[in-house]
Amino acid sequence: MKLTVGKKISLGFVIMLALVLLLGGSSYYSLQSSSRHLEEMTISNERLVLVLTIEAEYQGAVADVRGYMTYGDQKYRTQYEQKIAKVLAMEDKLHEMALVERKEKVVQLKAATIDWRNGVLNELMPSVHEEHAALSRGDIDGYRTHHDRSQAIAKTLVPKATQIMATLDDFVQFNQDLFNQSVTGTKTDANRMETISITLALIALIAGGASFYLFPRMIRRPIEQMVAGADKFAAGDLRAAIEIHSDDEFGQLATALNRMQGNLKELIGKIKTSSADLAESSLQLSDAAEQSAQASAQVAEAITSVAEGNDAQLQAMTETASVMEQIGARTDKAVVISHEVSALTGETSQAAAEGRTAIGAATTQMNRIETTVTGLAQVVANLDERSQAIGQIVDLIAGIAGQTNLLALNAAIEAARAGEQGRGFAVVAEEVRKLAEQSQDSASQIAVLIEEIRREIEAAVKSMNDGSREVSEGAQVVHRAGEAFMTISDRVVLVTAQVKEITAAVEQLAAGGKQVAAMVQKADGISKEIAGQSQSVSAATEEQSASMEQISASSHSLLQMAENLREAVERFQV
């Protein structure tokens, strides 16, 4: 699979985002679990307090029964009825709060309480009332009879009271166990969250550090190499190619630059060779023009003495025709070379255009990368806001733990008021207070851990901002490379224009050479008929002289152009 620059950077950011999301999901799950355990602890604690209150009220009711049996005072009966009514009302509330599997047991508890209450109110207390009434009358026999009957009834009620206390103790133990399980679960969730958070934070830190080091280096180094190579090309140094071994956009851009460098190198080499051949041909043409001019002078001299110099004129015309054939051959060769040079300059111009296109594509890709980095920085900032929301939830949990601690303190105060009967309740209240303090400590640890996560997120945001700045700098470097390409392209256009001028001059020279050849042939024909057409030969000779002057001027101009072309290509080192 071919990985472009955009895909490489996106892959790194996807890995970072996955780690951050995994950390956030783990934290959310642990907080939800802790919240659930705290809710279970609160409900278990409320049930435990309610059961202990029922137990205390029930024991108070039993004490009132004993007081009534001992003293026969009506206030004990009134207190008993009030306390047993509270017990039944609290048992109804316990039935509402109980777990589904424990509701039937609460129903049985209430039925046993009602049965015990009915036995006390309908059997025991009337018998005790009669017992104390007989004692007040001095009826000893009646007192003993009712006393024995009261003791018998009390013995039948003792197992029921014992069963009720056993059931209440069972409820106390059950809710204590549930409370302890919730505390254990909360500690386990806190430890798991701490381990996972630290592990993921370390992984994210390592991955972020690697991304911060590798990605800017991966982007900056190829661009710097290509800019250095393009600067050398623009300065005329075409000896060394750009060495970038990559299959991404930078590798493609380097390949395009190297291809352009090769075309330029080949073009400059051919232009050097052609300019040398052109200079040599210009010199030969100039020599031939001088020879032709001398021949024309000889022809003019021969015209004044037609009879004496007819043979010499024929020989001069033959030599002139041979020289003109050589000039025509060399001129045709110069035309072909000029056309080849023009084609090579066109290919080089096209390669420069491809390089500009590749620079434009690289600039677009850098802009996309910058947009991706900015978007991911926004995602991490949003995650920072979620961390703040989690911190608020932890503060809420700490507040619940503080309320639980206050409730435990109130329960301890009530237990102290109950005296000996509330001793067990005081122990439970102390355990609740300790567990509430542990919950507060765990919430504080979670808050510290969340603050560390936020710091890591801020570091990630800073790394992404640095990466965005590096990408912007890379885009500026690519822009400078594009300007270098424009300079190279302009110079190639200048060379192309000079080559076209040379080609036009060579074609003009070829046309003049053909015209001279025609004139020489015509002069040769005239020389054969010179005796009868001396006037025509004189005119042709004048035309030939003018053509030779034209050829001489063109050859000097062509020589100057060849020299200019040689100086232009000497700037390039191949």
C-alpha cells in the first residue's frame, strides 16, 4: 500500500486520537461504575440505618413491656404502643427499600411483629393489669394467679421476640455485607482506572513525542533537499541530481525535478555542440563569401576582356558552384540542428511546467495537512472540556461521600443517646464514617489523576500547534521552490527565443545560398554565350556581388549569434 504524506500524518493522528478516546472511555466507564457503587452504598447505608433504628425502637418496646410488667404504670403501655407503631411504620418503609429477593422476608418480619404486638396488647398487658389491680386490693391469691398467668404468656412471647431480633440482626448483617461489597468495588474501580489511565497516558506521551519528532522531520528534510537542488538548477549547476528515496508526493516531486534536470542537461549539451558547429559553419561561409567575391571580381575583369579570359571565367564559375554546393550542404545541416535544438527547448519548457504543477500539488497537500492538524487540535481541546466535566462529577462524588460522613456522625450521636442498646449501632456508624472518608480520599485521587490527564492533553495540544506551525513553514518552503521553478522556466523561454532567432537566420542564410547557387548556374550559362551576351553577364555579376555582400553580412551576424548562444549556455555546469 502506497502511503502518501497526508496518509502518514493522518495515521499518526488517528493513533493518537484512538488512545485519547480509549483513555476517555475507560475513565467514563470507571466513573460510572464508581457512581453506581456509591449509589448502592448510599441505599445500603439508608437500609442499615433504618434496620438499626427499628432494632433500637423494638428493644425500647421490649423494655417498656418489662417496665409495665414490673410497675404496672400506664405510661409504659403508652410508650410501648407508640414505639411498636413506629416499628411497624419503619418496617413498611423497609419493605419499599428492600431488594426484590428480600421483600418476602420483610413481610414475614412485619407479620411476626404484628403477632407479637397482638399477644402483648391483647393477652399479656390485660393479665398484668389484673395482676397489679389485685395487688392494689390486697388480693394475694388473685395477684399470684394473674402473675403466674402473665409469666406463662410472657414465655410464649419470648420465642417470637427472639425471632424478630434474629431477623433484624440478619438484615443488619446483610446490608453491612452489601455496603462492604460496594466499598470493595469502588476501590477496585479506582485502582483499575488509575492503572489504565497511567498506562494509556504513557503510551499517548510516547506516541505524541514520536509524532512530534518524526512528522516535522519527514516533511521538512525532503523540502529542504528539493529547494537546495532547485536553487542549484536555477544557478546553472546541473551536475548533481536530487537524492530522495520515497514514494510519496515529495518523491514524485523530486523525480519530476530530476527529469527536468536531465532534459536541461541534454539540451544544454546539444546547444553547446550546435553552437560550436554553427560558429564553424559561419566561418566557412564567410570564407566562401570572400572567395565568391573574388570570383565575382575575376568575372568583372573577364568581362572587359571577354576574348582573352573566357576560359578563366568558366573555371572560376565552376569553383564558385562547388563552393556554393558546400555552403548549401552545411546550411541545411545547420537548419536541421536548429530545429532539433528548438524541439529540445520545447521539451524542457514542458518539464518545467510539469514541475510547477507538482509544486502546486505539493502546496495543496500541505494546506490539507494544515487543515487536518487544526481539526485534530480542536478535537483534543473538546476532550479537555470533557475532562473538566469528569472533574465536576468527581467533586459531586466527594460531596456525596461528605454527606455520608455527616450521616454517619449523626448516627453515632443517636447511638450514643441510645446508650448500651445503641453500642452496635455506634460501631456500624463508625465503619460508615471510615468508608465515607475512604471514598473522599479516592475521589481526591481521581481528581488529581484527571488533572494530570488534562496536563497531558494540553501538552498534546501544544505538540499539534507546533506540528501545524511546521506544516505552515513547509508550505512556505514549497512556495519558494515554486518561485525557483518560475525562474528556471523563464530562462528556458529566453533560450528558446534565441534558438528560434538562430533558426530563422539559418533558414534565411540557406535561402540566400540557394539564390547564389542559382545565380552561379545562370552565370555559367551566360559565360558559355558570353560572346553574344556580355551585357547580361555584367548584370548577373553585379547581382552576384550584391548577394555575396549579403551572405557575408549574414555570416557575420550568424557568428555573433553563435557567440551569444555559447556565452548563455556557459552559465550551466553539466
